Amino acid sequence: MGTRGSSLPGAQPAGPVVAGPGLAGPVLAGTVVAGAGLVAGIVALRVPWPADLGFTLHPAILGLMLCAGVGCTLLAGWSDARWPVRVALWVLGLTTLAYPTLLGLADAGPALALAAMTGHVLPLTMVNLLPILAISAVTGRSRRRWMLAIGVLLGTSILTQVFQALAVLGSAAWLGNFALPMIATWPLVRGTGGVLRRRAIVCGLASVLPVAIIALCLTLGIADSTLHLGSWSVEALMIGFSLAVSTTAALVWAATTARETWLLRTPVVLGLLGGVLAVVTVIVALGAGLALLAGSSRAPLALGVGIVLTVGVGLAAVRLHGWAARQIDPAAEFAAELAMLGEVSGERRLAVQQVLRQLIGDPGLAVLVRTSDGVWVDPAGAERTPPAESIRLAGPTEQPTAVAVGSAPESAGRLRLLGDCGQLLEDAILEASVQREAARADAAAVAERHRLSRDLHDGVQGRLLGITLNLQLSGEQLADPTARLLVAETVDALRNAVEEVRSLGDGRVPAILVDGGLGPALTHLVRPLAAVTELRLPPRRYPPELEACAYFVVGEALANAVKHATAQNIGVRVEELAGGDVVRVLVVDDGVGGADPRLGSGLRGIAERVSASGGLLVVREGVPGGTVVEATLPCGPAPS
Amino acid sequence: MRIVIAEDQVLLRDGIARLLTGAGHAVVARVGDGHALIAEVNRQRPELVLADIRMPPSYSDEGARAVLHLRERFPELAVVMLSQVVEPGLVAAVTGGAARRFGYLLKDRVLDTAIFLEQLAMVAAGSTVIDSEVVAECLRQEARRLNGLTEREVEVLRLVAEGRSNAGIAAALVISRRTVEAHLRSIFGKLGLMADPEDNQRVLAVLNWLSESR
């Protein structure tokens, strides 16, 4: 089987196609090599275990190691990352695949014995290098110095092995190699956002998880030897090795592949982080307990310390996990905060802005949204051009649909962490467009009304006024008293018409009526009139047309009562009849009476207005005297 | 009195001219836009100008601008502006710091011929006349700022803004002149107006105060 084993290194340069023609080649190569390695390993398993190694491994453990190697090799073939990552993955896969075979063949000669004893060095070095390579690929920032440092420490470690006296230094250098990837990767996680951030965090996890797994297995090994459970400390170490190698390969592959994998989903990333924290908790508590047990052999004390440490470190880990959750996915927190606000229909953009201000810690932050007609608006609906430093929240990079403008220098970085919030802002963006459309329609209506009113004022009204004035002047020169009276009446009618045209053109319903309804408007109307001794008004609001009609009825009736009837007491009542279907407006005075809608143009105008809105106006003599003006107005939609 | 009328509605312009001529005034020119108004005032040097605010070509404020131009060059020229609608902000803009010999009336007022002619005479004599509708609109818009005033004081303020004299206010409200003066001191104190309540310029002070918030 020696030929097979030695043929593996030979396959290495052929495997990774640096400038590979597509993926089919590497995938095929990975599969073939993994298959060959598997066969070699299984054959090696059948060879008797070498006596010189000083430890034995259960065949199942060797099988696990073999599986790890096969997995890594397949991942290396499947990877579409940049070439340094792929090369490292290949090296990792092949050396891991070869390791159990080498162990089984250690008896075959001194060279193979040395290879078996140092078989873990190359794959574990790749485990150290891969997270750094991966984060460089993800963030596009070079980390060569850190990789160089790993090389230097590795060299130191190997060199010191030659001098037995410096073995401790060598071990320290070797352990240092496991700390370096963490220091090299995590700082680069800062400043990334969205999917990129999750990829960067996966790289960071790839630097931590293997260490945690190996440390856990080491601790379990120590537990075994301390508690004399059997002799599986080396086997625990090999399980740790297999798990660490496959985890690293899988995480690095997920972080660097262009494909969207489930490994990059937030719950998975958070779960992995939780796993690391749990492992660290167990290691610390178990390690401390075991150390105490080994030193003093007082079991209750060790148990107590272990429990206290588990609780303490565990709580800290939970807090850390919560913090990490926000770091990993600020957008998730954004979504949660927005969801907590509940339904904010009509005010969505304001809600988004408010939540973002809290999240980012920038009270001056503004959210701008691009409406369907390409105009940027702020939550109040005002047009605003986004400045160059605004951060995209939604939409494609070149043509965002929503941006945030921070007022503090640190806001930009924090906003970038949010990544694409398109789904969260969908409703808000749509709402902006709808509201703008509505506002445009409103503006058009106002402009049209303005034009109409100008036409009325500058055209019809002026001409009417001219006619009236001329008629009035002509009338004054008439000798015949009957003709003069007739002209004076016509002039009066014309003046009323002028008045009506003006109020029509202004389209002005008193603001207090629009804002406050009939109650406040009529109260305001009658305030200067001492004669109004009774005022009964409904507390509720009615449709605007009804309110306006009732208001004008009361106004005209009051004007009539004060001007012509010299009333001392006037009662104004607005009340609901027939279960709220009809509103009755009643103005009763104790004046001289004699009002008739056929005579006064004011009352006639009101009668027309009332009938136009589907109501009835009755003007009658009061009992014992005075006038009663009564309008019944249908409330709500008119019956068809 | 020599008068120039600027009004683009020919029918109304002729009607007013007829009214004024009938009352013994001399209508020396009738024009239909701002440029012609300035030209005719230059040529005729009238005592009073009666000008529509909106005139061709844009029907926005040609009349007002022409009047502003004229008042800067002929400070003694009496001007009565006519407007179809209430535009409270326009008064302060046109008076521009000098409300003497200035009137601002709704066009409808020409139908109350006697009062209209009297108001023209008042303006020519140096008074200020502001249409009660305009003042009422100002006061409506300023309702909140007038909260500190009593109902009577608001009434007095309205009459001041219309350009009435103390005697006129006393007559309108059927109170003594002393009471009017007491009201005025109270109003001016409450509003923080610096003008002397006796001065004719108090109208301006009130109008400026009313237009401050716009």
C-alpha cells in the first residue's frame, strides 16, 4: 500500500487548477482524489497498528479522520474562491486525508515514521492560515504580515524541536499559531455590512471554532487521565483534530464561495457563535475543576468551583451572544424595533427614521426616499436632494430607493452595517410614492381652483360690479319713483350676486368649521350677537358638505333675524332626528316676522343650497310671533 | 380733485369715472395697466390715484408695484388701492413704512357711493383707510396673538387699523374720547407698540404689527 500512500503527494500539484477552466475540472479532481484517499485509508486500516507510536487508535477514530479528509478534499474541489484559498483548501484536504494512512504505515520506515509523527503539522497550519486567507478574500484587505507571522512561529516551533531544552518555547510558538488567526480576522469584521459582514464573521468563527474544539477535546483528555476513566486522551485529541479540520474547511468554503449557502444564514452564524461560547464555558469550568481535583483531590470543592465558573462564564457568554447578535445582524434589530412599533400606516417613513435615529444614536439622522417619479422626499414629504455622503438603505447601489443621511461622523459606519434593508423599507417607500401622488393631485386641484377663482374675480366679478355701478348711477337720475325702486331692487340683487361670486371664488368655508366642526364654528359665529339666547349644538362631526350647509343656513337666518326682524331673542338649535339619519337646523327668533324665501335673495340662495344637498328648507311664522327657519339635511350617503 | 384711475375692467372703470365726475372730481386719466399708470401720473400730476391691484399682463400685483414705485417718487400722492379679494399681506408691502394718504378698499365698496367718496376725500386729506374686511381678516388670522385683549379693545384696534380717528372711534362705539384714549393706551401697552397713540402713524404701527407674522 506504500505506493498508494506515496502517490498522494504526487497528486497534489495536479489537483488545484490555478486558472481552472470552470468548475467541472476541480470538482472531478476533488472527487477522484478523495475517492483514492478513501481507498488508501481503508487499505491502511487493515495493516497492523505500528508498535513504535506509543499510542493506539480505535479504527472508528481513524475512520472519522479519513472522513474529515474526504470532506475537506471534496470541499476543495467544489470551492470557487480565489486561488490562495483553494490551494490552502487542497493542501488541507490532502494532508488530512493522508494523515490516518501515514499513521497506519508508520512501521514501513523511518521516513514514514517521521511523517506519521508530524502529520498534524501541515493540516493544522492550514487551519491557521485559512481563516486569514478567507477574510482577506472576503474584505479585500491584505493580511500577509499575519500569515508571515504564522510561518515564523511554525519555523521557530520546528527549529526548537531540535534542541530538547527549548521544547517549551517550541510548544508556546505552536500554540501562538492558534491565537494569531483570531487576532488577524476579527478586527476586519468591523466596517463590513450585510452579507459581507456575515461572511467576515464566519471567517472569524473559522479561526475560533477549531481552537475551541481542540481545547475541548484536550480538556476531555485531561479529564480522562485525571479521573482514570481509561486511556482515550489521544483519541479525544484525534476526534478534536478531525472536527476542527472539517469545521475550518466548511466555514472557509462557505465564507468564500460565491454561492448563497445556508451556512451564511444569520441563525446558523449565531448558532455557531453560541456553540463556541458554550464550548468555552465548558472548557473553563471543566478545566478549573479538573485542575483543582488533580491538585487537592477534594471533589466537593472542585464541583463547587466548576458550578460557579459555569454559571459565571455562562452568563457572560449569554450577554456576549446577545451583543454579537446585534453586531452580526443590525438589520434584524432594526426589523425587531420596527415590528415593536406596530402598525404605523401613513407614518411609516417617520417610524423608520425614528427607529434608525435610536439604533444609530444620531438624533439628527434623516431618511430620504425616492418616489416613483424619481424625486427624493423626507418623511415630512418635502423634496430634498440626498447629499453625496448619504448611505444607501435600499435599492441597487447605483440607483438606491432609500438612503439615510447621518449628522454625526460615526453614523455613516454604523449605517453601513445595516446593509440592504429593502424588505424592511418596502412599505415605507411605497407609501412615499402614494402620498406624493396624492399631494400632486391635491396641488393640481388647488391650482385649478386658484385659476378658477382668478377668472371669477378678474372677469365675471369685475364685470358684474361695473354693471351694478353703472345701473346704480343711472337709477339715481331717474325721475319716476317706481322705476327708481325697480332699479334699486335690481342693484340689490346684483350686489348679492357679486357677493356670492366672491365667496364662491374664494371657496372659503371658515377654517374653524373645517377644523372644529359645527359646534366651535357656530359658537364663534354667534359670539358677537347678544340676541342669541339659546344655542344647542351637536358634539359630533358630520360630513363636510352637511357642516358647510348647516353653517350657511344658520348664518343667513341670523343675518335675517338681526338685520330685518330686529329680534331680541334668537334660538339656534342643531340636532339629530330619526336616529341620526337627518340633521335639523332650527333658528327661531321673536322679531317682526314676515321673512319669505321668495323675497330675500339671501334666504333663496340658502334654500337652493339646502335642496342641492338633498334637504328641505322651511321658513315660517313662529308662534306667537317671529320667524322660524328650519332646514332638514340628510346625514350620510343620500338614498339612491 | 384731480384723479387718475387705473383699472383694466373698462365697464367698472367708466362707472367709477362717472361716479367721480358726478361728485365734482376731475378724472384726468383712465388707464388699464401699471406702465400707463406711471406715465399718466408723470404727465398729469394728480392728487389722487385709484388703482386696481391686479392688472394685465400677469394679473398678479402690477398695480401694487406701480403704486409702490409712484409713492417712492411722489410721497405726497394720495393712493387708494382697489382689490377684488382680501389680501391682508399686501397692505404692509405697499405702504412700505408710510401709511399716510393711503387707502385699501374692496372693489364692492364703490357701490356704497356716498361712503366711498367720503373715504377718498379722507385719504386725499392725509388719512389712512383700510377696508374693514381686510382688517377683520388680519384680526382673524391673528386671533391667538390678540388673546390678551378684551373684546372692546379688539373692536377699538380694528377701527384704528381701518384708519379711524379717535373721534371716529368714539362715535362708532358710542363712548367718550377719553375712554377711547384709555383703551388705546391699554392696547398699545399690551401689544408692545411704540407708536404714540395720538399719532396718525399709529395705523401703520398696528398694520405692521398685524403683518409681522407673515
